[in-house]
Amino acid sequence: MDRFTKLAGLVVLGACFATSPASAAGGKSPLADPSGIDLDNVASLQRGAANYMNYCSGCHSAEYVRFSTIGKMLELSDEQLIDNLMFNADKTFETINAAMPHADAERWFGQAPPDLSLMARSKGADHIYNFLRGYYVDPDSPTGVDNVVLAGTSMPHVLWELQGFQKANFEQHENEDGSVTMEFEGFEMLSAGSMDAEAYDEFVRDTTNFLAFIAEPVRQDRRKIGVWVLIFLLFFLVIAAQLKKEIWKDVK
């Protein structure tokens, strides 16, 4: 096969990877539903930004993204940013800082809540989506709840008013080596929240979508530039192939 044909194939293959949606890299967990996020859905990202600022920013910072970047990419004016999102900042060039003092958070929770700027890249969107849906009542936990995705989490169930409280059902399974493991079988609702299950899942999906967005806010520009780069490479490939043919036409 001609080397230029091989090169063309590689370029086309690269285009497929460049334009395919990013996969969530979270690990396998007992609750492993796909998040179904859409980073091109601006309305979802706007709702997710509001969710984050209302329910997450009190404890979690996002120090690698500026409000001005959020406004630009989510089609929000400075006035909309100030009125709806900037609860703990004065200027649009500032980053998202947690309202809770770091030392107090570490004393209350055992460790300070992590910055969430890159959490979606670290854990994956599916992990975040299932984590926020995975809380269950556990009387032995200091916070009164545990999580099937991250057992022993020190994060309380801050969305309990929306989701309500649920019980996790586990079943004993004996392994081939004789050891016994507890496997998650599903949830049982104990008390309903202000949202039904479908509305809560959508709320969590929007929030996860926003976290995936702030993990790489330049994604949209990167993909646009990438398309033009690939078009240039394909055009250059044609020119190079014709040039090679012209140079070597008299060589047999």
C-alpha cells in the first residue's frame, strides 16, 4: 500500500477520534449507569452552573476556571453572571472559591472538600453522576449516610432535600475461595424528596455536565481548531501526493 494512502488513513482515523465524544473514565462501581451528559447542550450547562453555585460552591472551590470563561462559553452576559452565579466573588475575572474556610472544613469533615475544577477528568463523568445518586442511610456513619460508589465518604448528603433518603439493599455472596462479599442489589426509598427520581437524575446530570465542562472549558474551541487542522492536513496531503508524482514521474 502506498505510504500516502496509509497517511491518509491515519489522518481520517484521527478525525474520528477528535470528533467523538469524550468517554467517562470513572472506575467500575456498584451503581454504574451512564451519565448521558451533552457538553454541547448550553441550556443544560447553564442549569448545571446554577446547581453548582447553589449546592456545591459553599464547600467546593473550582479555582481553575474563571466566571468570565463560564459566561463566554455558556452565552451569559456579565449582568447574568453577577445576578445568578457570582455569590462569593466581585469581579468576573475571579475564580470560584469555596465559601467555607479551609481550616474549618478540615476540622469538621476530617479533610477539606477537594477542588472540583478537574474532578470530571480525574474520576470521569459517570463516577460523579452515580456518586451523587448513590447515597443511602447508614446509622453507623458520622454523617448518617454512606455511598455505594465511594464507601466511607466523609461528604454528607447535601442534596437530601431534593432526592430524599433511601435504603441500600445488599446481599451476601460466597466466593469460590470461601470468602463472603456483600453485593449491592438496589435502593429502597424511605422518604421522598422535593423531586421525583426522574427530575433528580436530570438535576444531577446537569450538574455533572457542568463539572465536565469546567474540567476543559476550551473543549469547544479546541474541537473547532482541530477540524481546521485536519482539513489543512488533508489538503496538504493531496498537494504532497501530486508533487511527489510530478517529481518522480521520470523515474522507473
